[in-house]
Amino acid sequence: MKKIILEKEKCINCSSCTSVCPKYFEAEEDGKARLKNSKEEDGNEVIELEDVDCCQEAAEVCPVQCILITED
């Protein structure tokens, strides 16, 4: 199982993640990214997935690298 972590405080509202991976990312009213169906963990948004799908591409295109993918 892999863990997708969105460090919201680092998000700069660029929308790159929502463009490449709308299945898991969406913009909130303030423009910051939100990880769909996530839980909060240490101030970050987290989901666990078997297949990281487009989340890997979202992590790669993020200019501030606030999307992390770890092996759980």
C-alpha cells in the first residue's frame, strides 16, 4: 500500500496537480489543492492506495513538491 501525502501549507495554488490528476485532486475555494477522500494526519491530507495512478505525475509536476508518495 502506498501513501499519498499533500502538505497543504506548502501549496501555492498553481493547480498543476488538479490538471494532471483530477481523479484525486481538486481545488478548494481558496485555490489550494485538496486530496479527495483523504484523512488528516499531522496537518497533512493523506490517502492510501494500491496503485498511485496519476498521483505520481501530480507529484512530479508540483513546483513546490508538496505531494509526497511513500511506501507504507
